[in-house]
Amino acid sequence: MRIPLSWLREFAEVPAGATAEDVMEELVKVGFEEEDVHRPTDTLQGPVVVGQVLSIVKEPQTNGKTINWCQVRVVPEGAEQTLTGEGIDPSGVQGIICGAHNFVEGDKVVVTLPGAVLPGDFRISARKTYGHLSAGMIASVRELGIGEDHDGILVLSRIGLDPEIGTDAMELLGLYDQAAEINVTPDRGYAFSIRGAAREYAHATGTTFTDPASKVQAPEVLSGGYGVKLNDDAPIYGKPGCDRFVARTVRGVDPSRPTPPWMASRLRLAGIRSISLPVDISNYVMLELGQPTHCYDLDKLSGDIVVRRAAAGEKIATLDDKERTLDPEDLLITDDSGAIGIAGVMGGAATEVGDTTSNILVEAAHFDEVSISRSRRRHKLPSEASKRFERGVDWHVAGIAAQRVVDLLVELAGGTADEAGTDVGTAPETVTIELPAGFAAARIGIDFSEEQIVTALEDLGAAVEKHDGGWTVTAPSWRHDLETKEDLSEEIARLVGYDKIPATLPVAPPGRGLTRLQQQRRRLIQALADAGLTEVLSYPFVSKAANDTFGVAEQGAARPALKLANPISEEQGFLRTSVLPGLIEVAKRNHSRGFRDLAIFESGQVFLPGDTAGTESIPPLGAKPADEVLDALYDGVPDQPFHVAAVLTGHDSPAAAAHAPRLWDWADALDIARLAGDVLGVDLVASQGSHQAFHPGRAARLSLRTGETVGYAGELHPKLLAATDMPARSVALEINADALFEAAPDVIVARHISTFPLATQDVALVVPADVPADDVLDVLREGAGELLEDVALFDVYAGKGIEDGKKSLAFGLRFRAADRTLTADEASAAREGAVALAAERFGAVQR
């Protein structure tokens, strides 16, 4: 919310010399966040004055362009020029070259004199051009930074001004004003208005607040106005989409009248561009009171206005010149011709106020927050109105806002207001909250006095009634967020001052520390980081193609995935079924910035929908759903296992003197996967694997001893690497960590370390080429018996000396006994037992 200081001063006691920074400093005290400062003088500096064109000489140029050599008076005739500087003529008449042709002799214009600086650091000086010394510039609104119109220069009479020559144009156009921008949280929608901001500034400074609504004299009762019917036959959660609609009529409006500079200046500082006088008035009142309003061309309406839900397939052309197909949940403003507006979001083009409008119907309504929020999201149509309605608007201010628009249309647009009007709807029940004495003190940690509590609540606008044991508090109509005694306690703390809350360290409650699952996750992630990998975080949103590639091993098989209803990007419209797509995007981004030697990993949930996704309806608010309803909700939630993935590209270390870095390969990915198993006490089995995202010959399937597949590791497929512009031979792995956690023992028991010496023997076996080395290793382990401490493959050979269709596998066997030193015969016997079992299972022959 941008808050022009000149506007704020009308309703709060802001010191004359206060800056936007000073205002934000005060608002921070009551819980707002600073966003930005908007100050025209940061980019625009004078002298900028009002001048009158005395003469225009049109001079055609050889390039086909015609320029105007103008004499412009910048001080009143007979007055002395008090400004000095190079290029400023003491006579008060400046010679200026101008290329625009939308002005005539006698027009009063804005002149930037030598020494001025325009937005974009454009410095004005006297310079020779087109055969003349041009000392200044006649400015357009875009050159002044107050609009986008650059078709011609700004003629002051066309915006309703006739100032004295030499007047400071920056002051005339409100360019010395400044705005403080604050961040407004969703629960404090009342602060999206000068009314709300001024009230909060008064809270922060302890000064007087003048409610702008109190300055408007609105009739208590309206009748006999334009016909309006509220006909919501499908309310969301049983709450009507519109519970108040005020309509007022103003006739004989002159829409061609310019918006006064003071209003245009405030709108501009508030971030809203000036469009036309009726529209500007509507926006001005919305910013001032927080109540969005809308102006219809009365002569374009046909029949009564009906507020209803849309019919399936119904369409509307909105003010942004787009045709939109409506949803049955959309709340509409309609007449006999059909939809003329999406309620609380945007009006329709059919009844738009235009240049020929003379009679206006003013709408000020109160709409349900949920209805407006859903329509805004559904149509991707954010507006200033919807931003306020979906956060909650004061029901009681609608009539006041309508009257304020009427008053301004009469004052500024020359209209005449009808005495008759329309006000239909039902006021909501007031919210009454019981606040026990001592509750706020116990919750916040400050011993609040009774005066502090009552004063804070009354300053909010609440009605406070004391009784035995505490207070009965009636929340103000503009504070929809106040519903419980906890809410009141927080408001008391906020207004008394957060700085009054003592800083004390809470005492940790007794317990058993981290859960088993928490310990496992931390142990796994820490082990990967200790191994030299860098943890990253990517978005869980991916494309369908990414899910189909990484989420399922078999090529051509589609992976069921959850499609987002309102994705940030249509290209990433699904929740991930694998962590690798996002991790590869992180690697690509690093590569594009010159970082190509990477070892990164990510841990997080993937989303695997089952047969049921979601439920047909959402349970109503205010009551606990039945058990069967809760069961249905849980059944509709997708399985979300915890996965760990890593991507390794480039080299394992930087190049250095006497050190040649090594390229990462598939074995490194497999080692990291085994590390994950080791740290959890799970024995991972690696076997030849096949996955469409991995190289067909350099991928390992990772499984438990039970045979359950828990992941893959290896080199990524060359086609995938080429398509994603990744370095060749990049490797990756992904593991279902939840499966490891479940298989892990509760306690990892360390193996006893024997003090007896080790006996080492090697064996080379010739086996059929299609026999996996890991299967042979398992058989050797089984056949060697309990004396075998470890066995490892250290060589694979096929070629000269080895029969075709065979391969040689060399293993190193380590033997040790826990209670004695092994003899050579005992170690050899154990080795022979292992070789014999391999010969029996695979036909292995010892070399």
C-alpha cells in the first residue's frame, strides 16, 4: 500500500517536515513492514516553471521535419527574473526549440529551464540546435515522469489550470509530495486504504485520528432508486456472495472534464494511473475509504441489476477487452442483457463509462471474500478491487463510499445527484469476544494494566464493556481478523508496543529428543554433506515430460502425476515424481554461469498419486468433519515418499600443481548410494539396471536384500545430456530414502574389531559373460563361511587367453578370526570352499 503523505496528513497528525522514511518508521512499530519510498524529486529537479508561449515560428528542415522556434515568457510581464544560471535569460523570455505541434500561442505550458534534471538523469542546458540557441524545454507528461502520454507537450488549460506565469510547476502538479509504501499482510485488509493507514499511524504516534468516513454526510435510508436484486442460489459454504448493494445515480456528468492535478498526483503516487474523471473518482474513493466502487453508464443498462452466479459456459467481455468464459462459481453483476461485470473483480465493457457518458450509476457493494478470491484466481485477473474484497471490506462503509463518489461527481464533473437511491442486503452479526482478566498478560508475558487494555481496544475501534472477570469486546466492523481472545491479546501487545515485551529464553519441555525418522534424515543428509556434496533446493514443479522420463524406468510408460490447478508456469504444471529434474535444472543454471565441476544433492518429497486424487467437495467450515469424511480426505492425498538424489558433473577436484583431477564416473554415483546405505545400516545390492534416464550400459539398480528396488545410480543417458546441454558423462543417482529408513535397524551395532592379524588371499574366476559380478561376490561370501571378513572385486578382464563368451573376475578375500591367528591352511580352506560354491552355481573355473 502506497501512502501519499499529503493525503495522510488530512486524517492524521503527521509533522510538516516528516518524510516517507519517518512515516514508515512509525508504522513499523505497529507491525507493518517497510517496502519502498516514492518521491518524484529523487529523479526530477527544478527549476521547472509555468511559461506562456508568446510566439511560434515554424521552420521546415531538410530532413522533412518541422520544428517550432518558440519565445516563452517564464516570469510575469514587468517582473524581474530572480533565477540565475547559465542559459537563463534575465529578460524572463526564453528561446526554445520544440518538436511538438499540439499547442498555440498564448498557451500556458511547463518549462524546464537550464539547470533542471528530468527523470533518467536528463539534464537541461542551453544548447545550439537547428540554428538557434535553445535554452530550456517545453515538457510533456512523460518527460516529467507523471504519465505515459508523449504525443505532445502538457498544456495546462487542458487539465483545468490557469496559473500565474512563473509559478513553480512542481508544486502546482504535486511533485513535491512523496509516498511511503508498506507491506500489508492478508489479515489486515483494512490497511489497504488511507483510512486504515491513518488510524494505524495514530496508534503508533499516540496522536489524533480523524476518520474520513465521518466527513461524509450519507443518508441513513435510501429508497426509490435503481432496481437491484440479490439472487445467489449457490452460495459458497452457505454464505451469500453479496450481502449489500448500494446504488446511487448522478445525471448530467461531463466526462470530458479533466481530473484535478491534486487528485491525479495522489493517484499517481498511490500507484494508479489517471484514466478519466469518473474512473479516477472511483479509484480515489477506494484508496481513501478502502471500499471499491464502480461506475456504470446508466444509459447502457437495461432492466434491473441482478447479482447471481454464472451459468455454465456464460461469457463476458471485461474492461481489459478480453472475452472470458465464466464458471458456475463466479459471482456476476447482470442486467437484462446478461453479465455486465465479475463481482468484485472487474467490470464489463458493455456498460463502461466513456466519452459520451452523461448519466452514471454508482455501485458500492459488499462481497464474500471466498467468492472474489476464487474468481480472481480462476481468471488470473488481479485488480485493486479484488485485492481489497478478498481480504475483507467494512460492510458499513459501502453507503458512505457511494455518497463520497456522488459528492465528487457533483463537485468535479458538474453532475446532479438523484435523491432516490438503493440499499439492499442484510448486515452481518457483530462479533463479540469475551476477554478474561489476566489472559492477555499470561499469553504475552507483560502485566498489562486495565487502562492499557481498555485504551488499546478502544483505539482499535472496539466497544469494551467491563464485567466481573474481564471484558466483553465488540470487534469493529472493519477488523474481520478479530475473532478470539487470542486475537485481542495480540492487538493489545501490538498497540502497547512490541518493545515492551521482555526477552526471555523459553524452557525446553522434557522429551526424548528427535524421533527415529528425524535422526535418520539428519544422519543421511549430514553424511552426504561430509562426503563433499553441496545441498541445494529446487522447485517441486516440473513438466509432464520430465515426470515421464525420470519418474518411471520403462521408456514409453506414463507416470501418473498431479497437475497443478494454478501453476506458476504452464511448462512446469505438475508436481514432481522424481527429484532429479529439478536438480538437473540447478546444475544447468550453474553451468551457464561457468561452474561446471559440481557435486550437488537434494532431499525432499515426491508426489505419487494413487487411484483417488482429492475429493469431490471440501467440508464446510465451523464443524469437525465426520470420520468417513476425514478418511476420504486422507485417501485423496497422494503418497509423498522422501527421496534423495545427487548429480555429479565435470571433475572431482580443482586442477593444481602435481595433481590431475579425475572425471566423475558411474562408480562415484554408486559409491554415494552405498554410503547412504552404510550410514543407515542398510545393505544395498547393486545390479545391472535399466532406466530410460540412464545410460543403457552404465546404470545400476539399487535394491534391498528383499529384492525391493529403491533407486538407480549411474551415468545419465547421452541423449538426455545433449538435450539439456549438460556435460557428457555426467552421473546421477536417486534413492527412495523412506524405504531405507524403514529397512534400517533401530540400533546400528558396530562390528567387533579383532586384534588378530589379517590373512589375505586373491582368486580369479572365469565365468559366463552374462553372470553379474555382484552375484558371484555374494556366492563367494556365502561359501567362505564365518572366517571371511570382507570380499571385493578388483579386476574384470575379457580378451586374449579368455574363451569367447566368458570373463575373468578377480576378487580379494580378507580372512580373520575373532579368537586366534589364522593359519595359511585355514584361510586356504575357506577360499577353496568359496571357489567350490561358485563352480557349483555358475560353472566358475579358477584361473
